[in-house]
Amino acid sequence: MDEAVFFNPGDAIASSHDFKEARRSAEIIKTSKPTGDKLVIAKNDKSGKYAIYFANKARDDHNGTSYHIKDKL
């Protein structure tokens, strides 16, 4: 899974330089706030940092920061 998407960095729920830590944070968020919305863990193309977003926050206009989706929950 290496889909390119654009997000506004300000919409990130959490972020980390470590994928395992980002995944653990996403699982905690998903469990503690079961909204039914899908979460994605995406890697910033420039900084290499992983960020957690709600999937519906992806931007179609390419005005956000470029990320590659690494996992979906």
C-alpha cells in the first residue's frame, strides 16, 4: 500500500518518526473514540515523519502536503 495523498498537516491527530509508535497511537485513538471513521497512517514525503489522519481529511486539490499512506485502520 503506497498510495499518494495530500493532507493539511494541521489536521493530523498525532505524529511520530517511528511507524510502530504511530500505529500504536492510531490503535489507541480508534479504541478510545470509536467514531466509525477510518484512520490512516501516512508518511510525509519530505520529512519522513508518520502522521495519523481521518481518511476523510484527504485533499483532492493538491494544495496540502504530500504523504504516502502506509496503513489504514
